[in-house]
Amino acid sequence: MNKKKITLIGTLSFIIILLIDYILQQLILKNIVLIPNILTFNYTENFSLNMSTVIINSILMCLVIGLIIYFTKKESKSVIPLYIILAGSIGNLLDKFMKGYVIDYIKLFNNPEINLSDVAITVGLIVLIICMFKYLINKKRKKIQDE
């Protein structure tokens, strides 16, 4: 995959995640039970994102942006999960700065509510870890073949 395709896929992923998260925040104004005791949409205003978390999140976003630039130059598919992580981070920070709180609305089982931004960060990290393992395995295979 070339740089333009990777950048396009990453940018589209970024925009789609932010838009869907915003749209869901506007639509979920009451509790909706989809699967009883498993999946519920609950509108919750989460004020627990404090300034130290915002500062750490901002530093991590700068790191992710740097990694996006680095991996894009190398034409690596690993950049796509970084765009997804960045979208989740920016989505939560936008909520915090614009509203003073983060809107959470997805409740799985008896866990606290989360939002699509939280899901994006988690999924992006999992995919990034898988990409790193695949890279290390391929590197080791190549080293063995070269010997």
C-alpha cells in the first residue's frame, strides 16, 4: 500500500470515528436497552477527566502524531491504528474542553459507561500491538532466512 492510500484510510478513519461519536452523543438522550444485562445505551456526563489526565493525553497525542509522521514516511500500515487512537483521544478532549465533561453512552454488562472514543483508543492499541508482533515475527523470519 502506498503513502497516499495509507494516509487516506487513516484520515477517513479519523473523521468517521469523530463524526459517529458526535452523532451518537446527540442521539442518545435517554436509556435504550438493546440486549438486557449486556448492551445498553445510557447517557452519562463523565466529569472525572481531570487536568492531569488532559495533560498526559495531550503529550501522548503529540507522540502519536510523531509516530504517524514516521510510519507514513516508511509506508507502514501501522499508521492506521495510530489515526484511530488519535481520533479517540481528540474526541474525548474536545468534549472536555467544549462541554466541561465527556459524554459516555455505551454500557456493556455491569461496567461503567464508555463512548466510541474510548473504544477507538482501545481497538487502536490492540491493532497496533498486533502490528508490532507481526513486524517482529517477520523481522525474525527474515533474519533466520538470511543466515
